Amino acid sequence: MNMQGRNEQYYEAYLNHKQISRRGLLRILFHSVDKGQKEYNSRLADRPPFAAEEHLFLVACTGCGDCIQACPHNLIQIQRQKAVLELDYMSCSLCGKCAESCSTNALNIAFKRDTELRPSFSSECLVKQGQFCTMCQDKCPQQAISENLVVNDELCNGCGECKISCFLSAIQLV
């Protein structure tokens, strides 16, 4: 929504014509601002833990590969000259070695100890099929997955242990 050149008279006329409350207008305006901010900060790829916000990460990361050398589990790759986290065969211990090795501060211990990835459960999941399985819940070091597969975003740190533990490969990290 283009806000340039619009004044109080414009919005008053809009409210009278559209029969929308001032509260509704503010909700629309703030929703569009929140959506724009979310798109601005959304990840273009899976990043290692301790990564700066995406717009800062893209500027700071030079693709030097120091984080690759530092990762004890070889979970980081360089794609399009930026660090990318690959949790296909092992979970991330969030040890911080990648952040300690980063000379550009694209990864820094001061940033969130979180990959920002969250589990998504496919229809292949036994629990979704009405069968008993607690493998991902039991393996989650943060105890962030409930019995009905609701993920507590405050507890989850995106380590990927749930994905790795699922013998049906019914969990993807998004």
C-alpha cells in the first residue's frame, strides 16, 4: 500500500466511503507493515545458528568458509557465497564454534542460539496416522514437541534432532 501523498482528508474520505472503522484501518496498515518487515527478515536459505538477521547476514557473510572448517559435524556449506546449514544426516549441537570462527560477524555468539528452523510433520508421521510414536518427542533436547505434535517455538532452537530421529523421514525443517 503506497502511503505517499495521503493525508488526513484522504483517510477520512476512505473511511466514509468504505464503511471501515478507524481501528480496522489501523489494523490493515499495521498488518501491511508487519508483513513487509517479516519478508525483509525472512531467511533465503537455512542459516547456521548465531546468524545475524538475514539482511545483515547477506551483507556480512563473505563465503570465506571459516565456519565450515570450525563446524565439528560438517553441517555447513557455502552456497551462492553464503553459509548454509544442512541438517540432513546429523543434528546441530549449537556448540558455537561456527560463530567463534566468523571474522565478519555474520555469525556471532551474541545472536540467537537458534537456527530458526522448525519441524513440520508430514502425513507419513505415525502420530498423524493415529498410531503411537514418541521418538521425536523423546529425542528433542528442549522438550519442545507435545504429544499432539505442537511445537513450542519458545523452547525449540531448530537443532534438527527431531528430524534425524524420525525413522520414517516424516519431519522436514522449515
